[in-house]
Amino acid sequence: MSFLLIDIGNTFFKWGIYAPPQDPTTTAQSQVREYGRVLLDEIPMVMRAWRKLPRPDRIVIASVAGTRVVNPVLRALEVWPDAPVPNWISSKAQQCGITNGYLNPAALGCDRWAAMIGARALIGERAALVVVCGTATTLDMLSTDGRFLGGGIMPGLGLMQRALNQNTATLPDAAGDYVDFPRQTVDAIATGCAHAQAGAVERVFVQHQKNYPDVRCILSGGAARSLGPRLTIPFTYVENLVLEGLYRIAVTLGTEGTPIRSGASD
């Protein structure tokens, strides 16, 4: 048996082929057989890799890219004529040990939901601040007993920098570096945005720590490696946290009465 797991974000399409777990503590990363990442406009390119692979037994997808990716994904899956119907996940009231605290549980982004499920699977029954640094940076708080308490969304590191260029007359759109004492504009932009991201994470961490002293910070996403060195709080880096959560969901399909269905949710 194998699982095809797909994480479709605002910028990238990430996928992996995974073997089933050997025991309840098995991580997705330890079971990955194939992995790839392309830009959303490059989704058809994955067909070249998929043609070389056996048909997966389960397909689980988290997408926040809207309906525009549905047809390209379904066409790519046609490389396996007998492929199973993909399960496009949406956030639930409760799943995989997580209780959704959103006023409307289905309105929570499925990527955030999967990331929290992944974090819970990795650290067990501990409180967590789950930070995913992509096009947007999300900061979500989990209690010790698995309740999603709430979270925040802010522009990601790259988006924050580009906003300065697009909404000011003179600030450049150029790659700068973080330095402790910037003395040129491009470095001042990179440094200021890094401080903003790190400050938000640390502020939420301290807020969460008041009620849960043993809280763990889990950091993931494309900009996480840039943000990590700026943090003064302890954290654990996980490369593909959304895929880790999708792995847990894939394992439970059929055991929690989860229907297999097609179609995407925003």
C-alpha cells in the first residue's frame, strides 16, 4: 500500500509518495519514497515523475489555491488509469485528536488544520504553537488536550518585503540580508521584516506560555529556515508539516468513517 499526499499552497505544489506506518509512532518523513515540489503553473510537469511510479492506493490533498488547480491536478492523476478518487480535505470539527475551536470549523484553512494534526502527531499530548511560514505566516495555538484555541495570519516574509516596494515610491524590490545594524536600504528591509515576523511569533508564544508553560513551538514552511535564526525562543523545525498531517489523515481514512470524495475546497 502507498499514499500520494499533495499540499497545494498559494505558490507551490508539493507532493510525496509514502509507505504506510509500521506503528503509531511512525513519522511521514521516515516513510517517504518519492518527493517533489513545483510552482502552481508547473503542475503538469509532475506527470513525468508520476508515470514512473506505481499507482498509489490513497490520494489525499490539501489545497488553498482555489478551483483553478482542480483540473490540472485531475489531469495529472490520469497517468494512473485506475487511480483512486482523491480526497480533497476540509477542516472538521474533530479529527486525529484535534478539536477545532473555530466558530465555523469548516472555514479554517485546510493547510492550517493539517499542520496542527501533523504537529500533534509529532509531539504528542503537549501544547503547541504551530507556525507555518509560506506566502502567509500562520500562528496557531493547540492546548495540551488537542484543542485548537485560535490563531493568527500575517503576510509572509517575502510578501511583507514586496509590499514595501509596491506601496512606496522609493523602496527597492531587491534582495537584502539580515544584519544586526543595517546600513543600506535593502538590508534594512530584510532586517525589519525579519524582526516583524520573529516578534509576532515570540509574542504569541509568550501569550500561549502563560496558560501552558511547557508549550512547544513547531516551525515549518519555505521561509522557516530564514526565520529560525532570528527567534530567541526554543523551536523544532519540521520540513513538511502539512504533509505530515495529511499522512495521519490518510492513515485514518476508512477507520474514522471519512468519505472519499472529489472536488476541492478553498
